[in-house]
Amino acid sequence: MLQAKERNPFRKGIDSALAHPVRVLAIVLAALMVPAAGPAWAAHHMRHFLPTDPGAIGESIVIDAETGQVLSETNAGVSTHPASLTKMMTLYLTFEALNTGKLRLDQYLPVSGEAAIQAPTKLGLTPGDTVEVHELILGLVTKSANDAAVVLAEGLAGSESAFAERMTQKARQLGLLHTTYRNASGLPDPEQMTTARDVAQLALALYHDFPREYRYFSTREFNFRGRIVTNHNHLLEWYVGADGIKTGYIRTSGFNLAASAVRNGRRLIGVIMGGRSARSRDEEMAELLDRGFEGIGAGPTLVAHREMPAAPPLAAAEAAGDAEPVSPAARGEKPGAIAKAAARLAAHLAPVAKAEAATLAHDSHPPPAEERWSIQLGAFHDETAAEKVAQEAASQPLAKGKPLRIAPPAKGEKDRLYRARLLNFTSKEAREVCAALHKKRIECATVPPAG
């Protein structure tokens, strides 16, 4: 594992501050006011611009993806520009459209003149061209293509501005109370703002709401019309367990990163905003994730622990602050926003577990306890889509003969999701079948016996 190089703490603090032009101006003004205001005033106010923690890097947060527990955070509620992390919401709405049947992976969308003139980075699309949705998604998760983002926005909402309004509406539905979108790409806009906490919550929603589509974020490269497009997220190349999710950079934000990693069946999500460089940001992320996996600095569990499926196996094994942390109460915010999101998303499994428990209770010959493991294949807004995936999985050699279940949405459930599962496996069988399904590019996760 790469280790961050030793750096002069004071030099590191200066570098972090200089990565933000607004901070540079503030520092200059503070320095000019020292003679008039005195050193005491300067000592008090300069701490808002230079990190008190030599290791601090803008804003950050690390959470456990299954429980919602915040393992560490620094300035996680501070507003900042999302840059290309904006595309996480663009992809959320795209995945949602795919699951509701409003969009198909093999569907071709037209390229407008507005999409073609977007600033780099981009795929180099030309007006009048058409591009497959599957390729547009890959363009976003790898090259962070701005032209591809606009094509998707226009295809789903008619215009990028209308799509941005939908993005903000969806942000509110997901509990991202401090996020506002003005475009689909993350290109500079003074009104486009978010926080590290909101980004982590969005990453959590992507992982839980779209388990099949989430695998896109682990794409290392893809062939686009004869040329290889590689992923900007270099953490995939060297950090053990990394499998997503998105990088971002504009001058006013610094280097941003939302990352997910899995070790021993435990998934963490980390967010860093305002890095000084791509390399130092990645090194800081590796340190934060390492500490999270080691259990260093873990805060209180914000929700009661509940049994959750193991995180999906990696697509490839080799894949790769200015002040003290502020509590939610001190910020005047309602505590537990991440925990509430985790509880809401974890509830996606509940209807299936109840259905299986009810079946066992009325079955005169239920399978023995050791054969009550199941395999979760996803949650879908469309029942037909859930059935299609379940049938495809059940047709695989290792899964033949196993019953499948499509659990309907629970009464009063807001998201109205159909959940697909294969039933009656031993723990070993479930792991083997899930691994075989992954080789067929069928997303899955093993689930322990209900109750």
C-alpha cells in the first residue's frame, strides 16, 4: 500500500489553503489587517484559513455503508462546489430511468450542438451524432465526459436546465438538504453547491438503490469507437478493495473524490473535498479508509445494527480541514442524516425477509436452517425487470432447481420496489453461486437467513 510522503506540517497547511483562491484572498487581507488589529486578532481568524490539523485536507467524511455509522469527519457540513461529483446525481437519475423503463441501455440519444460544445473533459461528440446510453454512462464514470452528461440530461428532461431542476428535487427527496444543482456535469457555476456529507449520502443511495448499476463505477477502461478511455479514479489501480466511485476537479473546488472500498465483506464510503492535487487527495483517502477499516476514530453507531447482505465481490481483485470536526448539534443541523438514509435504504431488504419468513412458517417441509441463505439480485421499480433478472440468474447451472421470489412493494412503501431473490442455499452455496453470477455480469449479494 502506498504511503503518503512525509511533509512539512506548516508547508502542508499553506499548500492546502493555496489550493482555494478564495482562501488566498482571505489570507492576504488577514495579513494586511494584522498591524491594525494586532496579533491576537490574526491568531484567532487565520485558523479559519489554515488547517489546525496538519493532515487535514479541506472537507472529508468516512461512513460504513451498511450501518450508516460515521467513522470520521472533518468539516463535512461545509458548503463547497461538487465539480464532477455532480455526475453522481446525473447517473442516479439515469439509473432510475433505466429501472422504470423510461430509458434502455441500447437506446441511442441524439447529440445537440449545446452538448458538443461543452468544455473538456469530454468524449468529443459531434452535433447530429447519436450515442448509446450504455456508452454515455461509461463515459461519465471513466472520463467524466461533460458532453455525455448533457446528452443524458437533454434525453431525459429536454434541456440541461430542466434536468438540473430534477436533480435538485431528487437531492431533497434523498435528504441532501445542502445540495443545489445548476447543470449535469459539474462545470463551474457559483450556485452549484454541496457538502461532503451530502455527497456521502448520495454515494450510499447509489449503492443501495441500484446494486446492479453500481458495478459501472468499477470500470477501469472501455473501448469507445476504437480508442481506449481510462478511468480518472486512479485509486482503483492500487488501493486494495477500491471499486468506485467518482473524481472531480474545478479550480474553485480543488480535487474532490468520492470512493468506496470493500474488505472482508465490509464496505466503506469516503469523501474528500478540496484536495491540493490528485495524488495527495488519493493518498489522504487511502489513509482515511485504512483508519476506517482498522476501527480507528469510530464514532457512535447512529442506527441499531441489523444483518445486511455481504457487499458484492469486487469486479477485479486488483482494482484498484480548516478546523476541528464539528458535531451536527454544533452546526444546528438535525443529527443522524446519514443514519436515516442508511436505515431507509436498508429497509429495501425488509419486505423480502418478511415474505421469506412467512413462507417458512406455513411450509410443512421448510429447508433446514443451514439452507436458508438467499441471494439478492436487486430492487427494481418495474416488476418485469425484476422477473427477467431472476429468471436469468435461476437459469445458471449452479442455481438450477432453486426457487426464486419476487417480493412486491411493502404496504405504504414510498419507493415501490420489487425485490428479486433466489432461495434455499447453504452459506457456501450462496457464495459460490453469487461468484458465478458476477462472472456473468449479474449483480448479486448473499443474504443470511431471515430472523
